[in-house]
Amino acid sequence: MRHGKNSAYGRRERREGALERLKASKFTPKVNNNKERNEKNWTEKKEEQISILEGRLGIRRDVQV
């Protein structure tokens, strides 16, 4: 059984690590090409990426309406 970077086990480990780092990340103001990073947009993108990773890992979040 292979446990390389393309095996299902390696992929899951990478995604779990990415999810941990993403959840722990904090907003840092930054200017790129004379455009300033917006905390609201950054947070929206972060939440979107978290939901994508959780979906790929099979983690269900309770959605409150």
C-alpha cells in the first residue's frame, strides 16, 4: 500500500493540516498593486475555504438559519 502524496491517506492528512492552519489564521492588513486588503472580504473567503475543506474531509457543520 502506497502512502505517497497522491494516496488517499496523504491527501487527507494534507487537507486536515490545511484546515487547522486556515482556522488559526488571523487577518493582516496588506497592500497589493495599490489595493488594500479588506477584512470583511478576507473573512468571507476564509469561511468559504473552510467549508470546502470540511466538505472534502466529510466533516459536517450545523448550519443555523
